[in-house]
Amino acid sequence: MDRNYPALLLRWMPPAGDEHQELILAALDDFGVTAVDDVDGATRFFFATADARDRAAAAMPDIDATAAVECAQISDESWAERSQASITAVRVGNLVVAPPWAIPNDGSTVIIIQPSMGFGTAHHESTRLCLGLLQQLPTVQGLSVLDVGTGSGVLALAAQRLGAITIVAADYDPDAVESARENLELNHAEAAIELLQLDLVDPSAIAGRAFDIVFANLTGGMLARFAATLAVFTKADGTLITSGVTLEEDTMVTDALTAAGFSRTRRDTEREWVGASWLRQ
């Protein structure tokens, strides 16, 4: 099914470097950026709704007055056609995340993800950090897992590949749930992973359930705001894996999760992004 995604196209003269773009992404986090890419000299920031995109556009003069700003609707179909030339398989530890056109045949443990405008593969640092942290745990075999903000479903699928037996993948965005559903089918994992639409403001969809491992690849602001809710989702002595946090947000998120009863057991970074594992005390 072809979808259209609201996007904000930003251009700089001269073009902005990676570090500048990361700072813009951090500033736009509160508007719900779902993906970022670079095409034809523009950096495109995608949003779940046109309203979120328009509010981000209105805020841009205060964030960076040097950027030329354009609002657009981009089709998934046209993006996917261009992507086939550039999106390849990504290896993180013992896992390989691959689009359908680049599946390796070397015996690797493969997760097949159909790239989508809003919900991509493991090419973003925050996803790679989560995949790495998951593989650092003593075991995933036989454990229960909740993936909050599942997007493409890649983290839930990774847990399933590593032996988790009760897995829930949840997202607020219905398009994300549909994207994850398509990827579960590609991986023949429909029966192994439960899909839910979940609003962290009202988490009643999973009330009364707690999990051995909880993924929260969100934003720094969301992790700080919903730290107590994530604690409820995580069993005592269970593990929370967080990412989507910039270096500037790290202290804020650490303070919030510590206050909610977590202690950090591991911290990894990649460029401007921080991923961490936490023990629920």
C-alpha cells in the first residue's frame, strides 16, 4: 500500500554538515520526527502528521533562521524506488537487518525489513545501539519482551530471533503498526509477536502486564516524561533498553530513569546518540 508522509525539507547554503543536522533533529524531537534522509540537496525530516510538520515549520525560524524551509508530502513508493540503490544490509553483532533485495545467503541470522519512509531499517544509530545492547544481555532465550515505539518492528523481531517467547510490539502511530505487521509477515513471525496500538499517556492496552525486557527507542523528552510508566512495564530485576537520546539529553534522561527506580548497567554511544541498558530495581 502506497502511503504519503508529511515532510519538512531543509536546505542550507553551503550545505549543513552531519553535526549540524543532528542538532536540528534534536531540536525537532518534540514535534515527533519519524525519519530523516538526504535527497537532492535537501535534508528531509518526516512526521507522523501534517499538523506536527506544520508546527515544526513554524518553529524553524527560532531553531535555525539560516535554513530554507519547504513543506511537502512524499510518497512511500517514490522513496522506496530510490532507496533500493542505497539501502543495503546492516550487520550488528550476530544479527543482520536486510531489505528484501539484499538478503545475504551466508547463514547469518537475518531480519528482513521492508524500508518505509517513516519506519526504516537499522541504518539509524539509535536502532543499532538497541540491537547491540540486546546482544550484550546474558540471555534473551525464553524471556518476555515489550517494544515500545516499535516502528518497523525490527527490535521485536530481533528479540524473537534470539529466543524470546512472549513479545509485544506497540506503537502510537497506526501506520507504524501496519508497517510492523508487514514486516512480521515477511519474517513469518505473525504468530510470535503481538501487535498493539499504545498511547503512553493512557497505557491501559497493556495494563497489568510487565516484561523481562523493555525496548524504548523513543526521544530523550519522551523517555524523561514517561520514565515512571516504563518502570511499570518492566519486571523487578528486568532490563530496560533505551535509545533515541542525544548526548545533550543524556543527563536529563538518566536523572528521570534513576528517579523511577532504574540503575544504568551499560552505556554505549554512536556519534551524537546514546543507548543504555537499565536494571529495574
